[in-house]
Amino acid sequence: MIVNRLAWITLISLIILVVVGATVRVTGSGLGCPDWPTCWGCLIPPTHVDQIDVDKLDLEKFKRHAVKKGIDPDTITRETVLDSFDPVHTWIEFGNRLTSLPLGISSLLLAFFSFTAKRHRGWIILLSWLGLIDVIGNAIMGALVVRSGLQPGIITLHMGLAFLLISMMVSVVFLSRPIDAAAASSKIDPKLKKQLLFVSILFFAFLFCEGLMGSQLREQTDEFAKVADGLARDQWADKLGETWIYKVHRSFSWSLLITAGLIFYWVKKKTQLQLPEPKLILAMVVSMMFMGIILAHISVYQVVQVLHVGMTAVLLAVTWHWIMRLYSLGLDAKQS
């Protein structure tokens, strides 16, 4: 079914974009393209400073960014602007913009083809169009991220909108799927089902909050990188560990492990369900905690940071799919 395929393409494109966006963040490439929608005044980014036409750039905008960073705007000249050009950062940020194209196209097609859905048509239309609005809003937010000079609050909101879009696309994927008769007819005690749903939704809420706190912690990492004064990355963890957001983020992770463990235990010991999500959820939580230990006690490795963010996005998708599947047990059989 074309709706299901487009929803999958949109979801996968979004997760890839989250990973690429995380790469932009940890490499400090967020302002690799200081203007939008062009990049250094060009449709195709320059690879060398000689290719930049300074007259196409808004020098006043650079000065406003300098003020936000506590830099004297009078020190911003054409020469200093050109000195800030870094081809690696530029192309990393441009790559981030390119990866947003498949997401935009697929979400647009999904919204229009949602009217062809046969089952759960109303929900699919609503979620598909809300998803398109989310994509457009996040694109505008991306422009604001550049224009604000990577203002922290906007970056976290940017990530929050991405998390919401993941949930909406997983919903469309699930609702537009062919009915799995075996899974739909699976038996589960109604009381246990309610308990599992409650704990699963609680886990999802914990994960959503943990993801936003992680985004704020990465913002602090970005700020710290600017004033690290040559301090090695393996010494960053001690400094970051002094912040309240780090302490809450670290302690909050135990709530994920406890609820994920409870979901896995109840499904394994109290049901006959042969579904992969509980195992995946627990395995990913353990993996993410292991990554957290590396970041906290060994070094703030960039690749680990990117993997940590990417796995959060995947875990959100798996968890929401599990919630919808759990809720639908026995219901689809009645509708089929």
C-alpha cells in the first residue's frame, strides 16, 4: 500500500536527519552555512574562501551574532567573516540540509495520498497532514536556528518537534499496515494489558523527557566547547558533571531501565506474546546507558554522542509502535 510505504520512507528519512543533525551539532558545524536558504551566498556551497562573494552576505547579521556571543560587533569585518569560513563545517551543514529534502518530499506525498487509505482513513489523513505541518514548522525552525546563532531554546524545540513527528509517522505506519491475523488474535489478560499499557506509556513519557534533557545537555556541551581553551575532551565530562541538567539526566535514566525491565519481565513471564519490541526496548536502554557511562567517565567522544542521539530516535519509534500494537491486540481481529 502506497500510504504505508510513504510513511516508512518519511520515518526513515526523519531518523537519518536526526543522526545527521546530531553530527552537525557535535562537530560544531551548526553555522557552517551562516545564511539560509543559500550557503555563503551560494546555491552550491564553496569549497574555498576565494569562491565567496562577500557582497552577497549580510554583514550586519554577523555582527548581531557576535553581540549574542559577547563579542564586540565592531571587530566584525569582511576579513574576519572570511576567516571564519571552514569548508568541512560548511559541507557537513549543507549535507544536513540535503538530507531534509527526502523528508519534505515524502511527507508532502504522504499527505496527499493519505486520502487513498482504506482502513483508519480519518486518523491517517489527520496524522499525515499534521506531520506535514510539523515538517514545515521544523524547516522554519531550522532557519531560525541559523538566524538566532544557535540559540539554545530553539534547538531543543527543534528536537522536540522531530520527536513528535516520529510518533506521528509510526502511527501512520502502524495504522496503514496489512492486518497480522496471528498478532491481532493474540490473547492477553485485560488487566495485564492495562498495566502494560500504563507502564509503556510511562516509559515513552520518560524517554521523551530524557531526550529533551539530552538535547539541553548537548547545548551545554556546545557552549562549553567554545570556552574549553584547549581542554581535552576526556576532561569535559568532569566539568559537565557539575551542571544540574547532567545530574538529572543521569539519574532519570534509571527510570527508563526500571520501566523497560518491567515491560520485558511481564511480557516474558505473564503472556504468550512473541513480539520483538520488549526485547529491543530493554536492549537499547542498556546500550544507551553504556554509552552514557563512556561519555561520563571516559571521554565525550563525538561518535558516541551521535550514536546516543540516533538510538534515542529509534527507541522512540520502537516504543510508540509497541504501544500501538499492544493497544490493538484483539481489536483488529474484530475489525477484520
